Amino acid sequence: MKVYNDPLDISVHQWLQLLKDPEVFRTEDIVLILTVYKQKDSKATGRQVAKLLNRVDHRGFNSQLGRLGRRIRKRLPGITFPQREDGTIRWWHIPFLGEEYRNQCFWQVRPELKEAVRLYEFEEESEQKKMFLMPEEQELDHVELYEGSKKLVAVNRYERNAKARQLCLSKYGYRCSVCDFDFEEFYGRIGKHFIEVHHLKPLSEINEEYKVNPFEDLRPVCPNCHAMLHKANVSIEELRRMISTRSLR
């Protein structure tokens, strides 16, 4: 087994600033790092990550990590980065430690970056709220309606983690999991990347914060199917069968 654990003098604070900088960590880079981060011990092979993100293969990650590494080096010019024996930089080894074992290369998020990702996620949950509230998820206290006046209404608000949403869509795409509708196919450019994300277990039933697994807990759905899922309180599979039965009449 060959181990790659070269030290890298980038602090947790520096990693956090890099993660927040869209000119360094682009959306696809955040998704890649988060995918590895969420695996056991924050460790995975490129093939495993490709499967989780619904990619044909993992080879594109090498060039992606190369571009990311170059942007990091530009931001931190005084840092000595991991090098091969010929003096070239091992780009993937900037965010990851690694092991080669039985013809497989395992990536493991560096400890400092791992802690920075944890802090980054916490800030995302606090500052970037994705609200997709259905009526059933709102609990109103002493609601009164008056025409021609304003009234403050208190509701329970359930946070949607923007990065969990992005990870879900990176794996399942932007086609509705119930009716197979694709907004870009139907509407063209204006429909690109438009979809809602459904929690398989309604947050209103949990009534507390919980750790979302974007691959197991979330699915993309169109607004119509999303509304019907909540209105009928059924699963995606059940609503799909209801639609299929109706279409056969």
C-alpha cells in the first residue's frame, strides 16, 4: 500500500476562506469535496464519487482537481504544495490525503479542510435558507385575516441546506422523479436547472434539526408533483402509481 500524506501548510481558517471564494471553489468543486466529506471517514475512491454523482466515470475529476489546485496556488502563492519526484505538483493531493491499495486510489479529505467544510456547512445552514414550504409545513399561531390591513404571522420555518440540494441534483438531475417532466426540454433555456427538491421524510414530522443525506433523503420533483405529494401525503412511488393508473383509464 502506498500512502500520500505530505503535510500542507493551509490552516482551517484559510481553507474556510477559500471555500467561500467562488473564484476558487466553484459549485462543482464544492459538490466534489462535499461528496467525499460525507462518506465514512470522509474517504472514497474516484469511482465511488462518480457513481454517487451519476457520472459515467471518474476520469474528469483529475482535470477538475488540477484546475482547482491552480486556483488555490494563485490565492496562496507562498505555500509549498505536494510534489512528485520530478517536481511537478500532485494537484489532487492538495485537498486530499490518499492511499493506493489493490489498484484503487482512495481520497480522504485533509483534516484542516474537513473542519473547514464542517464550519462552512454550519454557516450555509444559518445564512443560506432554501424555503420550499407547503401549507402542511406551516404552523400558524392565532391567525386572523383582515382586508386592508397588515398582520404579523408567526410560522415554523424549516431550513433547506443549499449544498444538500445541489448534491441531490448533481446525482439525480433536474427531471421530476414522479412524472419525468424536464423544464429545460419543454421551455428551453429559461427552464434550465429549474426544479424543486422534496424531502422523503417531511421536515414538519421531524420538528427538529437533523443531518440530511442528500442522496438518500432528497429527490427532485416538479412543483405540481411536489404539491400533490404533500396534499395526499404519499410517497413518490405511490404518486407515480396513481398517475399511471389514471392514465390507463
